[in-house]
Amino acid sequence: MDFEQKINFLNQPETQHFIAQNADKEVNLLVLNNKKYSKEEIQIIAQQIEGRKRLLKKIPLWQSFSTLIYPPTLSTEQASSWTTAQWKAQFLQSFNSLLDLTGGIGIDCFAFAKTIKQVYYNESQAELNQTVQYNFKLLGIENVAFYQQDAQTLLQNTTQTFDCLYADPARRDEANHKIVQLQDCQPNIIQLLPIIFSRTTHFLLKTSPMLDIQQAVSQLKAVDTVFILAINNEVKELLFWLKKDTPQNNTSYNIQTLHWHHQQLDTLTAPSDIEKEQNTTYSSPLQYLYEPNAAILKAGWFKWIAQHYQLHKLDPNTHLYTSDTLHKDFQGRIFQIKKKVAYQKKELHTHLPELKANIATRNFPDSVATFRKKMNLKEGGNLYLWGIKTEGKVQVLITEKVSIS
């Protein structure tokens, strides 16, 4: 079934009704129990149901367009969320033209088209390219032009220049294994940098959240700012903002963390070398316990964050902090310490009459699962147990989460 036939099949009222009726079904069971459609047809239907499920949280506004086409799972897996795509579009809104070298499912391009006068989408996979063109027509996007080439060929063949380039290289190898290093991704941005800067003066690169920041900066060289984007305490994207006029081997770049949670955005910005300049004070647990958000931890601000909020670190290898005074502006979770006890079942049970609690560990000899099993505790409740090591001693902190209104 070619692309046009696939569109026609999916747009049939009977097919649309079947998809709507089975939108919450497990697709593997749907395929297994199918007696209505051919093998090819049911696979196409399953792809649409699974794609819609996967993108429901990433870009819920697309759900109201019932006839959008969803590409294979692999294409939706790496796609940006609407939250991060919108932020990138706002960050780049001063530019008049942008080329997305690796368009993918098109969420980023869709956001760029809302703020940038002319957007160019490039995607080498033919059906994915056709899918995005079809979807953008349904979505009413008219300021996006389409290319279908590999990134290197496009950059070599075009004489056009762009105000900004954007890329999110594929992070799967030929065996479908996840990859992280820049040189292993497709396209290899490190090799393409010279030609990229012959076509633009500004380049925004999205990478795996697992990538080592310092290593990437040393490879990319012209980095002005690194952005760490996290949602609900999970790092989703690393963005490297490169400028053509940035000195090679630049060591004075900035790092900015952005953390979206509970309809709120927390940000912090500091020079890349800020951590080297800090001296840290240490203390046994006081009245409050602080856990930085995931973006701050990814930035490696283990000492600076203590100085910034006037906190004490529990231990050189424990990235938790403490104070006697409540610092409400802290970017992360805050707990009030109710009791400090030994890592012993009998003593813990004395303070946990319901024998349940939320458990976390830092620099601790046992995992959370082992902790829970050894202490015979159920999960849940309002209490949080922290298994920690401080001043060379293992202990457990019984805490309650502080709610900041």
C-alpha cells in the first residue's frame, strides 16, 4: 500500500470509527484478535493507535485532529514535547528563517512555524516526510518549505543561507540500539560543523539528555550556552547553542537550567566554571533537607547550589543539602526532618505505625528495593525516608515533604 492508498484507507469513515472505538486497546491484542482487516491494514491501524497514545502527552493539541497520520513508534520516541518545542520556538523567535536539518515527526518545526517567518523542514525518510507534509496541511501550517535529502547533501547542494539552523540527530544505530555520543549519531554534527557555519551564523543542537556536557562542548568548540531542559524532575533535552563568532575551544560558556513542574518554570543560569570557584560547608542533617531538581544535578552544580541558597552539604558524595532556616525559593524538593534514626527495623517500625513510607537513598549501601525488603515496609503514605551517609555514618532520615504555595 503506497502513501496515497494508506491515506485513503485511514480516512474512510469505517476505519476512523474502528480506530476511535479501539483507541484504548492494547495494539498487540488488537492485531492478534483481528478478523476484520488484512494483515497490512491492521498493522497500519495499530500504528495510528500506538502513535496517538505516545503523542498524547507530548503534544495533546494534535489529538483534536482525528485524521492526522502518525509515523512508526521509533519516530515518535525521540520527538520533542510541545513544552520544550514551544520554549525553543520562543528562544529563536527573533530569526526570520530557520532550517531544521532533521525534521522527524515535525513537532519542533510546528512550533518554529508559529514564531519564525519562514521555516525549512528536511527529512530524508520519504514516508515520514510525506506524513509531515500531509499533517501540516491539516494543521493549517503554510510557512514551511520541505526538503527530502540527507543533511550533508542538502548543505552541500544549497547556496541558500539561513538565519539559524536546528538539528536533532537520530540516536539509534543500525541494530536499533540507543546511542548517545555525537559522533555516533546521524548526521554526524561534528563533521558537519564547517559547512553548517557556511550556511548560518547560529546553530541550535538537541542531543541525548545522557550526553556528557563537557565532552560535547570540547567537540563542538563554538558553544555559547548549554540549556538543560527538564520536565517533572526528568531531564528531557540538552541543547547546545552555537554561534559562528564564538572563539574556538571556548571555556566561558553559560549553562541554563529549565525545569517545568506543576505549571511552573524554574530557571537558573551560571557560568560553566562557577563550580570550580566554590567552597562548600558540610553539616549533619539539620531541620530541613533539600534535593535539587534533575536539571541542576545534570549541570553539576553540587557546590555552587549550596552557596547560592546558603545551604550545607551533607557529604562530599551525597548531593543533598540541609539548613535550619527554610529557603522557599530552592529549586527542587524540600523536606522537614522529623527524626534521625539508625538503619534498623525495630527502631524504624517504632516511628512508622502504618509500616509504609516513600523511600529514597543517596550514597547508601543498599538500593531502595533492598531497603524496603529489609525493613519490611510498604510503599506510600506521607512520610519520606532518606537512607543517607553523612560524616561516615549510615542513617535514616524520617521526613515530610514541605509544600510551598
